[in-house]
Amino acid sequence: MEQIGAGVEQVDNIMAQFTAVIRDQAAISDEIIKANSQMNELVQLVSDSVYEQIDSVDIVAHSAEQISAAIGEVSELAQKSLKSTQAMDRSTSLLAAQANDLRRLAETTDESTDSAEEA
């Protein structure tokens, strides 16, 4: 009978140890779950940050495209302005030549008038 009592006591001790191990494992599992949750939150934060950076890069790329387009427009306007300035230069030269012709014509007319008056 004593052996049965001793065996029962050993079984009780083993069951108590087994229960303690199960509690420890449950506590460890809870910690793992908490750590996993924190890790998921960190992954979400990193993911959000990456998406924000991608959005920023998209904005910068779009801005660069707009700047490039504006530079192209300014270049076209500068070329038109240059052509306009060249046309104005040609017109000025033509006007100067016409003014010289008119002055010579006026001088010739004055000389002809003077000659006609003398005659």
C-alpha cells in the first residue's frame, strides 16, 4: 500500500511538474504572440514609410517632367524671340537703306531744284 501511495505521490509530483511546464509554455507562447504583434506593427510602419517614399519619388518625378516641359517651352520661346530679333534687325537694315535712298533722292531733288532755279 505504501508503494501505491508513493507511486501516487510521484504521479502527483510529475503532474504538478507537467502543469508547471505547460504554464511556462503558455507564458512563452503569450510572449511570442506579443512579440509577433509588435513585429507586425513594425513591418506595417516600414511598409507605410516605403509607400510614402514611393509617393514622394513619384511627386519628384512628376515635378521633374513638368520642369523639363517648361524648359522646352522656354527654349522654344527663346528661339522664336531670336528669330523675331533677327527679323527686326533685317527690317532695321532695310529701313536704314531706304532712309539713305530717300536722303540721296532728296539731295538729288534739291540739286535739280537748285539747277532749275539757276537756269
